[in-house]
Amino acid sequence: MSRKLCKCSLPCAKNKNFCCFLCSINKGHGILCNPIKIKTNFENKINIFILCYNEELLLPHTINFYKKNIPNSSIIIYDNESTDNSVNIAKNLGCEVISFSTNKTQSEMIQIKIKNNCWKGVKEGWIIVCDMDEFLDVKESDLINEEKKGTTILKIKGYDMIGESKKIDFSDISLNNINKYVINNMESKKLCFYIPHIKEINYTGGAHSCNPKGKIKVSDNTYINKHMNLLGIEYIKNKNKLRYINSIHMREYGHCWNYCKDSNTVINNYKKQLNKSNIIKN
């Protein structure tokens, strides 16, 4: 069962041209005027919502990571009409898949609208809202203890994890064994919160910041968001090439600037991060 949420209430960008671009999506009427499907029949008190677009390589690793750390959770994939095998993989791993469309182009505002609302069918419990490359390092026992303390939002520190794979599919490394990182404060997101104490999360672009409403108590403990983005040169080159093409309209309005089509720039940036990386101490 699902209920529908009208997206016409989306707080559009102050830039009028950007607003017009969003409204031009989906044959001139815009996906903003179409409903978001929101799941309502939840069985678990920990629910994980993950956005997806053509993530067949990373998806099984992400799902297995959360299943291992939070076994009694539900995982819901919001899929933006992936053209690879992402949907089948997700379903085979026991995830529910809910489709949405941005008419084959990236729309940051629509993604934020989903992140701000996809969890509103849950009556009570922990919510994790993340991208496919965000591995929030929290255990189920941690969440149980935080609930007992009255915590409603986890304090999170963002790490860009740096792998050294030589293959596009990073099949020559284990993501679980990656221990090199650089701190990335842009990934220190409020990915995990407890409802109904949190009424609104109000993410802004990229969910890098938010303005939550409700009973706010941030955890004393800090949890690591492992951003699995820099897995190896070939993987990064391929991902940047695909995402650069997909995000061309968003870059016109100052979004998705992190994607680059120049391979040498991508390689040099990766090497710089690798050279200044730290080692996680267990």
C-alpha cells in the first residue's frame, strides 16, 4: 500500500530559469506535478531509503553492508529508471523498489524532494536516507542504545574512502578492507534520524545540510559515513564519464559540479587524495 504526495509544493530554486528547467522535465508538465509514491506498510523500526541510478556494480555491496550491520531493517530503493541490472539485483536481495523518473536527466531538486518525504509513511523508528555510495557505519545495537538515550539525530563524520582497484568493476579489491580515507565534511550528513520526534528533515542540495524540525537531540557518539566514491582510477573515470553526460543541465545552474569529463583531471584528483590519505585505526 502507498499514498501519494503531490510534488507541486517543492520549494523551487530562487533562480527563475532553474525553476523553468525543472518544470520542463517530463514533456513540459514536469515530474514536479506528478506524485511521489510513499510506502506505508512498514514492519521494522529501522528503515533504509537509498536512491539509485545505474548502480549495478555498487548496489550489492551497499545492500550487503546494511544487511550485515542492521539485519532487522527494511531497505527501500528509489530507482530513477535505471537501464542496467540494478532493479533486478535489488529485488533479488530482498529490497522493495519504487521507481521515479527525471526524464533521463539528473534533477537534484527532485532527488531532494524524495529524500525529504520518502520516509513519511513510517510511524515510528530510525530512518536512514542515503545514496548508493554512502555506507553509514552504525550497528543495529548502536541504534537501540541511541534510542534509549533519547537521541533523535546521529552525529556523523564524512570520510571519502580510497580504494586502489585497477578494474572498472573494482572486483580486484574488497570494499570491506578499504582503510584509507580523507575527511570530507560535505559527507558529514544527517543521514540517520528518529521519527516521530523528527517531523521534517528539510535537506538542501545533495543533502549536505538540513534544517530538521521536531525534538532534536544529537548523539554524543560520532558515526562514520564511508563515502565509497574513490574506489580506483578506472572505476572513477567510468563513473565520471557517465554522470557528466547525465548531469549536463544541472551544471548550468551550479549543481553537479563534481563530475568531470577530462580523464587527466579525474586521475590527478584521485592521486592527490590518495597521497594525503589517512589510515583508519581499528
